[in-house]
Amino acid sequence: MKHSVPSYLILSILLYLQAFGLPCAAADGRQPSVRAALEELDKAIAQEDEYRLRKDRRIRELKKQLSHSFVPIDQYALCKQLFEEYLHYEADSAGYYLKLRKELLPIEGHDGLEEEVTIDLAGVRGVMGMYADALRRLEGIQADSLEQELRMEYYYACRTCYGWMADYAIGLDVKRRYMEMTDRYRDSIMLCASRELDRDIVRAEKAALGGKPDEGIAILERLLGETDDMKILSYLNYTMYEAYLAKGDVDRQIYYLARTALWDMRRMVREYASLHKLALLLCEQGDLNRAYRYLSRSMEDAVACKARLRSLEVTEIYPIIDRAYREQEAHERRVAGGLLIGISVLSVLLIAAVGYLYYWMKKLSAMRRSLSDANCRLQTLNQDLEQTGRIKEVYIARYLDRCVGYLDKLEQYRRSLEKLAMASKTEALFKAIRSDQFLRDERKAFYRDFDKSFLELFPRFIDDFNSLLTDEGKIAVKPGELLTTELRIFALIRLGVTDSNRIAHFLGYSLATVYNYRSKMRNRAAGDKDKFEQEVMEIGA
């Protein structure tokens, strides 16, 4: 039995979801490359423990080497490596190893180490948001007196510090001045750089921020295919983001911020600009769950690293995303409430439908059982009718044959009497008339014919009949016999002749004789005596 309840209720729920605009039902319209980049970033964030263990192993190995080193320059180099590991991971620890480096100075035969420590100290102060102190220390260094490699580090530190101050500045005039200083140090890097890679990176950065984003993108795309250094990849992807920011392409901004954040996660740094900016873009795109996760991770990393600027940036974004996230939660609660009401109504209707269906299923089951019983009875009746028809066919044919035979024998008997009469053999005639031998012979032939016909219909009748009797009461048929008198009486009962008068008339016995035989057989029954004759009537059924 089919019902239309589920179909229209499901349709109603779908329309309800569409009307309320459930966020999880909305299709992600982002480009496949953007979706893939975000999914890869999610996977990298989920593997944070693995990346942290890898970084901790590197740090432990460096500390172990430091504990076994007694040469000042080797100790200095190991402290430098530990400083670089910690700089964007844990600023306090970076400051500690910078202090150890300073305590090792001076080291004979190695000039410029004091300036290198000062440059790195400015880097630590910048990470911690102490920009004025960082600039004061950098301004105390004479760039012309530095070797080329250290001078490059100095110019990078100055560009980075002025860039931080430009990001931190509030007034437009101050911001513009810091940006001009940042650009000036980019020019210095281009003049001082010995590697073409460094010059290309600065050239691309100047083009991206100087109103020529397509030129910068062309350079960056080439550089991205030429390096596998995670730190450089992070920087190149972030610069690509800045180029597409100038072009106003939001999807590409999301893609390259996601790639930048991916390399930041794999490098296991905690001071970065990518993830919270990506969170803000995703918030504007409506992906609040992901935005909230990214922003929370940015806040945790900034606090753990003690990166004041990043903490401030996250703090400025946090209320925006938090408000949108709470509004979404409130909206989802309203939708959930509406759905709960709808589902409650649906549940009531379903319960009613199930009850109604159960009622009709029970009724149908009862009808099926009745029909099955009727079919069984009909099959039994058909079998009985078929057997009855077969019995009738056999006995009608036997009856007709027997009638024709009787007519022929009567004709012969009449002729024999006629011959005796014509020959005036009165004594022989009276003797023939008084003799019952003819009748005895015919009755005996009739019973044999009956027995033969019955056993053709029920060949196992004797065995089945004996199975209803006790071992002592079983009937044994003599050789040459087909049925005994007892078996013949119950053969008639099996054929449906149950009246004792008719049985007595058929067999030529007295009524008392038939009663005695029937009573004797019932007393020999192995089972219920009252059901004995009913069981006989079911033999062969």
C-alpha cells in the first residue's frame, strides 16, 4: 500500500530550508584552485602537532650541539641558528639566545659580529612591537662599514621595521612617510644584492605596490617555479596577494593568502600576517566557520610568539568576525527552532501515518490469512472432488460393465431354464430354480470386482489402515484375498458410505454384524477411538 505523506513532507522541508537559507545548504561558488588551497591549508593546520614535533626536534638537536661545543665561534653560530628558529616562533627565547651571542663577543678574527647582534636585536624588538627601540638601534649602525652580506641583512631589517611602522601608523601623512622609507630601503637592497633572486623579489614587490601589479605578477610567477625554499615561497605568495589586492581580484587574494599561510604552518612560525587577513576575506565571503577557526589560530600564535603587532591586527579583526559568527549562530538557532517545529509536526504526521498503515497492514494480514485458509480449504476440497470424481468414474465404469455382464448371465440362465422346460425336465428345472449357487457365485465375483476397483484407487489402503491399529489388532490378508470382511466394511466407509443399514444391504450382512465389525475395529484403534472412522476417511487424501 503506497502513501504520499513522505513525498510532500520532504518537499516541504526542502522548501523550508531554502526559505530560511541554511548556510550548510549553500553551494561553494569558489574556483576549484581556491577550494583546493583552503582544503590543503585546513589539512596543514590539523597537522600542527606533527610540524611542532619536527621543529622541536631541530631545536633540541641544536641545543644538544651547543651544550657540547666549547669553541666561541661555533657556540655563536649555534646560538644564531637557535635565534633564527625562535625569532618568529617564540620571541622571548629568540632574545635569550641573542643575549648569549652578545656575551660571547668579541670573538677574535671575526669582525662585524656586534653589528649583526644589533641588527638581530632590532628584529626581535620589531617582532615584539617595540618599533622605536628597533629603529634607534638600526640608526646607530654605519651601513657603509658593513660587509656586503651583513649590509643586505641591515637593509632588510630597516625595510621590515619601516614596513611594520607603516602598518601600525594611524595618520595618513605618517603612514606615507614610513612607506617612502620602506621603498627607499628596497632600492638599497636592489643595489646591494648579489643574487639575482633578491633583486627580482624586490623588483616584483615594487611593481606590485607601485601601481604595476601585472608586471609584478609576471615576475613572481616565474620565481615561484624556480624555488622550493619554504621561507621564500611564503614571501613570494604574500607578495602575489599584494599584487592581486591592487588588482581587486578577491579569489586570487584568498588563494595566495592560503598558500602563504600553508608555508607558514609548515615552517611552524607564529608571527605572520597571512592567516588573520585570510580570515577577514573569508568572513566577507560568508565562510564564517573557517574564518573563525583561522582567526582563533592567529590569536593563539600571536600570543604564544609575543608578536604585539600581529596581536593588535587580530584584535582589530576579531570583533568583526565574532559579531558575524554570533549573528550566524543566532540565525542557525532560529532556523533550528523552525526546523524543530516542522520536524515535530512531521513526526506527528508520520506517527499518524504509521498507525494508519499499521492498522491496514493488520487488516490486510488478517485478510491474507483468511484467504490463505480459504485457499487451503479450496485445495483440499478440489482434491476431494478430484478424488470423488475419479472414484465415480471408476465405479460407474465398473457398474456399467457389471450391469451388462449381469444381463448376459441372466439371458444365459433364462435360456438354460427354457431348454429344461422345453425338454419337460421338470425335476431339473425345479432344482435349478431352488439352487442359490448362481447368486453366491455372482456375489463373490461382485465383491472381488469391488475389492479390485477399490485397491486400484487406494493401493496403500491396507497398510494405512493397519497403521491406525494396535500391533495386536492389525489385519492380515490371506493369500488369494484382496480385502477381508472388516477391510471391505471400512473400504465402504472410506468411499463415504457410513450408514450401517446401507453397508449391511451392500454386503448382504445383518445390521448387527456390521455394528459388531465396526465396534471391534474401533476397539483396536491405536489412537483416539472416537476419531478412528474419521481418520479412515482421510486415508489416501
